[in-house]
Amino acid sequence: MAFFTKIFFRYLFLRLLVPFAVVLCACSLLWILADLYGNLDDFLEHKIRITKILYFYSLQIPSILVQVLPATIMISTLWTLISLNRRSELVAFQSGGLAPIWLFSPFLVFALIWMVILAIDLYGLAPASQVTRDRVLAQVKGQDAKSNVFLNLPYIDSVHRRVWFFQSLDTKNNKARGVEILLRDADGHDTKKYFAQKGEWDGEFWKLSGVREIVFGVDGAMQDQKTYEEFDLPDITTPPAQLSLIVSDAEELTVPRLAEYIATSTSSEDNLAKYRTEWWYRVLYPVSLIILMLFALLQGSRNDRRSPVGGIAWAVVVLLLYIVFMNFFMALGRHNRLPPFISVAAMELVFGAIGLHLLALSNGWYWQLLETGRRWQAQWMEDRTDRTDRTDGTDKDDVA
């Protein structure tokens, strides 16, 4: 704890705050302007007041943070280090005996704090923000924005060989209208089909009312038909919330809902791949703050006379490459071309290894590690020799 109260640590930590706040506001404003350009026609057509528009974008703050935090951390770190270099403050710190690893520590701690904030944001706030955004846009356009009612919803249960269809499914009240359930055998042949005016989930299984049951023969022709006022289906235990997840985009689900869907879904592996990839993205994406900061520390700590504009341009190129390759590998994961974990972790590992390697070369950390290893080896050999000499001396005394 005493280390974090040292003057140099507080000085560098506070020096980073102002550039970070400026860049965060600038990046957020650019994001809002780009989004406003896409929605401006709808706002003007429906005569939305400016207060409503401000409210709409205030709801997007969690989603905006996800988009702009990596760029903000990278650019603000580079900005701070270039400013310190122009005044020769970094040289003064190093001349005073401050090793680069301790010089970088305030920046890394700053990134760790925002990593935690970003992880919390991705856990539930950002997905909820996306859902709210879609709902408000639907209201702006005069559309129905009920989040718990799904219309014309199909659902394929490949494990239990069932095909569902709902004209209306209310996941809040666990009720449905216009229910169709088709049952199939292991060979894919239709065996039974239920048409129901209403359906209700009682917490354990589905209960239907106004039911017509059709039984199919081996050849697929209708063999029998019955009607019931009430009909229980104790073997069909798929809850409404599970059925509705099939139409929810992976980006709109919180981490617990993603985990629930992955654990209980009966969808195909191709469909599950995008949900698994999104789950790993939520877990690993905050690490990108540290990875991109490594490149900013590398470029910003240079003591040559290159233009600061060149350093910022270099950082922007690295950032764009990171985004492009990350989206490329995640697309492979979402379409089940790569394992979800590999598709997300690949870029973190590759860019992290490159950034750490270049930073180590720039600051001579490899030579320091080699020298430290040699000192430890020499000390170990010396201690071993001393123990051997003491043991030999004890043996000679015993013989005498």
C-alpha cells in the first residue's frame, strides 16, 4: 500500500486523468454523432423533442463505454507519455533511478481499474442498454416495444425432436396463444401434432386448452384425430424463457442469460457457437485495455525526436489492426469455424505477446532477466558449495 502513496505514482496517475477524460468525451461524442446521423431521419419524421433525444443517448452510456474505452486508454496513455517526454520528465525519473517497470505502474493500475469497470459493464449493463435502445427506437417509430411478448415465434428443439410455433408468447405471464407443437421420431418422421388455442406454463410442464391432436402413421399420413378442452403435456418441460432466447441476439443477453442459454439450449452447434463466442468475448474483452496500453507505453516512452503526430498515427494503425483482426476471428467463432475460446483469445494472446515482446526489447528487460537469472544461479551454486563444505567438515570431525 505504501508504494501506491509514493509521490511519483500519484503524480503520473493524476497526469493521466485529464487526457483520459478529454479523449473519452471526444470519442463518445464522435460515436453519438455517427449514430445520430443514422437515426436523424426517424427523429425528424416523428418530431422527437431534443430532450427525448438526449435521454435516448444517455441510455447508451454503457454501450458507448464498451466501444470507446480501448481507444481512449491507448490514446490518453500515449498523449500523457509524449507530454512527459517533451518536458524531459521521463528522463528525469529514470535518471533518479526509477526503473521503467515502476514508471509504467501508474498506467497499468489505471488500466486495471477500468478493466474492472468494463467487466461489470459487459456483465449486464451494456446488454441491457442495447435492449433499451432498441425498445426506445421502436417507440420512436410507433412500433410495439413490449420486451416480454414475442409474436410468430418458431423454435426447433433438435434434442427432443420437437418443432414449436407460437402466434404469441408472453414470457412474463408464462402464457401463449396459437400454439403448435410437432413431435418427430428418431428418423425424422412426424408422429403427433398439437394445435391449441391457448397454452400455459405451470412451472413444471405445459398445459394446453382448446386442443386438437393429430396422430400420424409410419407413412406420414394422418391416422387419428382427437379434440380436448384441456390437455396436459408432462413430458414437455421447456420453459417460456428458454423458448424466447432463440430470438434474442447474443449481444442483448446478460452474462447469466448467456450461460443459461448455453447450458440448457437444445439448438444446433452452429447456432450455439455465436452464444459461446459472445460469452468468451465478455470474459476476455476487458484484457484489451492492458494489451493496447502496452503499445502506447512502447511508443510513448521513446526518447527520440520523432513527431508526436507520428506516434499517434502509429497507435491508430495498431488499434485498427486489432479491431479488424478481432472481428475477423470472432466471425469465425460465431459461424463455428473455430472453437469460441480460440476465436476470442487468439487476438488477445497474439497482440499481447507482440506488445510485451517489443516493450521488453525497448527497455532491456530480457537482459535484466538474464542477469538476474545468472545472479540467482551464482548464489545457488555458492550456497550449495557452502553446504557441501559444512557437511564434509562435520563428517571429518565424526571420523576423528
